Amino acid sequence: MSDNDFVISLLVRAGAAAGTSTDLTFFPIDTIKTRLQAKGGFFHNGGWRGIYRGLGSAVIASAPSASLFFVTYDTMKSVLTPITKSRIANEDIASATAHMLSASCGEIAACLVRVPAEVIKQRTQASKFSSSLDTFKSVWRNESGEGIIRGFYRGWGTTTIMREIPFTIIQFPLYEWLKKTWAKKNGKEVVNPLQGAICGSIAGGVAAALTTPLDVLKTRIMLNEKRVGVLSLAKTILKEEGFKVFLSGIGPRTMWISAGGAIFLGVYETASTALRTIKEKV
């Protein structure tokens, strides 16, 4: 196995482990968030009943989507960092630009797997169906008029990408800046995995809170079985439910992404540390 193949293999395994463990650990909080954001509110959409509904689709998709993100982000970062540094004089701005672009590419790749799973998961969480399999059958059977792909990828262009890219543009430059600042303060080049996990938790929490209104729109579109434009939906929500609804689920969302970020990026830091150790020994 070549060094490049080994790196990819390690990142894939690390991403799979991080994604699956995060989804399993914090799934109930994600369900609460979804039910708070769905039209009618928490109790109308199931309350405390069936808090693990939709877990099957989340588990199936978490490993491949997280692996896609890890590999794409790390690969693009190694490609774009020297390019941005050669074209942007300010090193901090060049580094932040590379991280934003790399993270955006990673999220787009991950969404190829994540979006269909999110559609199934959120409709099941909102008690529209009793299981992920029933939800899958319903989308397959009832939304074929728009095309099967469009049914499973509801919310892809206008909401998931619209949410994920702003989220990563906030999260990853902040994450990398926190790591760099902490390492410099300690007189070291890099942080250890625990410190990286803490940086990931802070960055994830900040990004989650700031992008909650976009997450509300994404949830509403994915729960809707008919195609709806994001602008018209936003106007309808604002008119019927007021601005406050755009902050629905901000507490659970910030909590689970902050805690999940510690696990997800902690595993990433562990893998990165292992890679650096291997390279130093060679």
C-alpha cells in the first residue's frame, strides 16, 4: 500500500468512526431539534415518543458521508493551501480561504450521501412514518412524479447547500484559527487531539447557532412532500408564525453540534496526529 493509499484509508476509517459515533450518541437531541422546527412544534410532531425514530437511515449514511467529508477536506486543503498562499500576501487570510474552500468542497461531497438520508430521517423523526423503511417506500412510491432523484434530494440545492456552506465557512476557519492560536500560546506547532476536540466543539457551537434559521428552512422543505421555493416558504413562515420560529431548536442544535464537533474533529485530530507520527518515523 502506498503512503497516499494509507492516508486515504486512515481518513476514511476515522471519518466513518467519527460520523457513526456522533450520530448514535446525539441522535435523541437531533430528534428534539427536528420536532421543534417542524410546523406545529414539538408535541404536535411526536413529543417525547419514538425519540430514536429515523436512526436507521442516519446510521447507514453517517459513515460514508463523514468519510467523504474527511477525505475531500484533507485532500483539497493540501492542494489549495499552497495556491492561496502564493496568491494572497496575508498568510492568515490565505489559510482561512483555503480552509473555507476545502470545507465547502467536503460538505458538497458529503451531501451526496447525506441529503437522501436526511429526508428520510427527518420525516421519520417528525412522526410522519413509523420507520425509516416506511419513509423510504413512501418517497419512492409517491414522489416519483417529480423524479425519484428529486424526491430523495429534496432541499439539496436551496437549503442543504445553502446551510452547509455557510456553516463550514464559519466553522472550519474558526476551528483552524483556534488550533493555531492555542498551539502558538503553548509554544508548539500543533495542538494535541484533546485540544483539537475542544476547538472543534467551540467552532461547531458558534456555527450551529448562527446558521439555525437556515436549518429551520432546510427542515421545513425536507418535511414537505411537494416542491416549494425557499423564498416563498420563508415569507409564509414569517407571515404565519413570526420571526421567532426561525430560531426554533437553536438550543438542541447548538448543543449536539458542539458536542458532536468535539467527537468528530477529535477523531480527525487523532488521525492527523497518527499521520504526523508515521511521517516522522519514515
